[in-house]
Amino acid sequence: MSKDKSSDVKNIVTTGPPVAGLFSPHRDNLLEPRILTDDFQRCVECGYCRSVCRVYDVTYSELDYAGGRNRILKALANKEISFDKEGIVDSIFRCTLCGNCREVCPVGIDTVKVFQKFRKDAIHKGVLPRKLGILDERVGKLKNPYNENPDDRFNWTKDCVPAQKALKRGIEVLKAIETGSEKKKYRVGYYVGCTSAFRNTELAIATCTILEKLGIEFVLFPNEWCCGSVSYRTGLEDHIHDLVKHNTKMIRDFGVEDVVFSCSGCFSTLSLEYPRLLGEELGFNLYHMAEFVPKYVKEHNINIKYTKRTKEDPLVVTYHDPCHLGRYMGVYDPPRELIKMIEGVKLVEMKHIRNMSRCCGAGGGVKTLYGELATTVATNRLGESSNCVEILRADRLKEAEETHSEWMVSSCVFCKNNLYQAANESNSGLTVADITEILQDCEFIKEE
């Protein structure tokens, strides 16, 4: 090939990906073979999605990665196979909806959207695993998936003075709303979420402690309901409209400008799904704590110091990007910026990070339906190593260990729980924690 013809070879227009190699061609240069109604019909079966699917790395089943699932959808659409309720259930629900396949798809298929619709359509045809049905009933009746009394949602505040004060403020605002009297307005409200309220209360306590240390007078929402993420992700979108309307009206009535979250799942659900389902903007700002804190400390000239270590002997941590905060919301820089702001903490990176971060295995209902599989994927995430080429389910745990970190830090309660369980079961020396748990042990010093 002459120099002139080969100089711009990367921009050659193509109808699909190359037959080999790690990287797909630029999507701008791809030709659409034909106009298709359903996104899955555009799948060219290149196999890029297979190489990043953490479930496939464990099961080695063609049912479990995006390309195989797209082939099933094509066959169903073309009536080449019948809809078998029993035979198809694993292909429908054994997906974490992590979105990594969407990142590498050379023809730009929105695999998360396709597979969530697959679930929704399947449920309309009578496919609903019993465990998911139970969760859905709990959410509808009790406004949480954990079968807990809704009156106990804020019991954890008894162990946290800042939370007690925030709840008292919230109750006063709620009473003013109900009686039509004048209410005091607060700029920041903390949406706790079901898991932090009923299971991982340490994260709710840490979040309230941090906001108090920052000098923010914030409120809790006493009438908070489940955000609906667990129902939506498992195909029960039709069942969350009451939750969406209630929570949106609740926050609007309180009049807060900023809503902060410690749960990435709640954050992405309110940010992405609520406006879509409502057909309108929410009218308030949404922030995960991993982006709210660095934004706030920069605006107010605040320095952060970790009290348990020093600048000379820092705590070495590595950061795991949660799917709901990273690939769903595009929040990659703020958590890293935050960690680097903390005197006494040092960040080292793993091999697979940001939009190519490997899923912990807990999302999309997989933890509920396939607990052992989810733990195996988490162990893989904890142990991932470039030396494990022969074992494609390479460990995420080992990847973290390879960085010589002391802690593996994330910003998602489900990532924390699944990776923590994997670390314990594999006797890893890594401490798995949420980013708020580091901040809880920090001093926030305002510059003069």
C-alpha cells in the first residue's frame, strides 16, 4: 500500500469491526447496513462484548453475553424459536446491566436499554422469578425491598447526632407543608435510600457526619420512599410510577435546591429515569457525595486531612468505579479528585478503570437471583491480574492487590457489600470501604 493510501487507514469506512484486535473502529466511520426498528438487530456478532462480560467469564455460556442475548432476540423476532418461559429466564436475568458491552460495541447498540426492555417484555409474558416477585410486593406495600416496617426507616439516626438534628428539621418542614404554614427552607436534602437506611446504616451515619463537618444545615426527608431502582432494573418499570411521583413531589415540596446521595443506584435512578418517566425536569439538582464534596470544598476553600494517617505515611487506596456512577452517569473524575484532595491518603489505580472498569457483579438483580455468581464476579474484580491470562475470569481482588493498596474504595453500597463479601471469603488482606467512611475520619479545615 502506498504512503498516501495508508496514511489515513484508521478512518477507512467499514460496515463492521475488524476480525481481530482489541479495539473497534471509530463509530463515526461505520456504515449502517439497513434501517432497523430494534437496536439488537444491528448486532454484527463481532464478539467484543464477550471479552468484557464478567458473567460470561464465570459461566462461559452463550446465553450470558450481549452478542448471544442479541441472537436470542433476533431469533424470537424472526419467529425462529418460540418463547420458552423456563428456558429463557437465565438469559433474561443473569445480566448485571453494567453497561461495559455498550462501551465496546462498534455499532453503538445501547445494550442496557435493549436488555431492560427484554426484561420488561418478558415479564409482560409471564416471566417473573419468585424472588423478584417478593421484592416487588415488598416495595409496593412497605416502600422498601427488605420487608422492613417503613416506620423504622430512620431508626439509625439514634446513633448519630447530626442525623437526629437533620431529621428533626425535616419533620418540622413536613409539618409546615401538611398544615400550610410557612416553612423554613434548606438548600441541601439527603436522600438516604433503602439499603443505607435498613442495612448499611454506617454509610448514612458517615454521610450525615460529613455534611455536619462541612457546616451544612441539611434535612432528611421523613416521608422518603424507595427510589424504585430494584424494580426498574429487573423489568418492573410499570410498578414504580407511584414511587417516582411521590419522591419527586416530596423533594419539590421541601424546596431544597440540592439533593445528595450516598447510593449510586438511587442517584442514577432519580437522575436518568425520573425525568424520563415524568416527561419533565425535576427542578432540583442531584449530586452523589463523591462529586458534591469536592465541589463544595473547592467553592469554600476547605482543606481535607485524614486523621488516622499522615502525609508522610499515607493510607494507600485504589478506587473501584461503580457502574451506576461511572458508565451510567459519567462521574469518573470527581471521586479521584476528592481522594487526591485528602492529606494522608494516596490513590493508586488498577488496570481496568473509568468506563472500562470491571463490574463487581451485584447489579441488575444478579445478587438477588444468583448470589454465588455475584460473589464469584466480585472476587474476580478484587483479584484481577494481568498474570491470569489463562483464567479469563481474572480476579478484581487480585487487580486491587496488585496495586499494593491497603484499601479498595468505592462509592456504591452494593459494590461495597459484594466486594466486602468476596474479600472475606477469599481471605484477602484488602479492606473494602465506601469513600464516605474515609471522609468520616477527616478534618475539614477552612482556609483563612
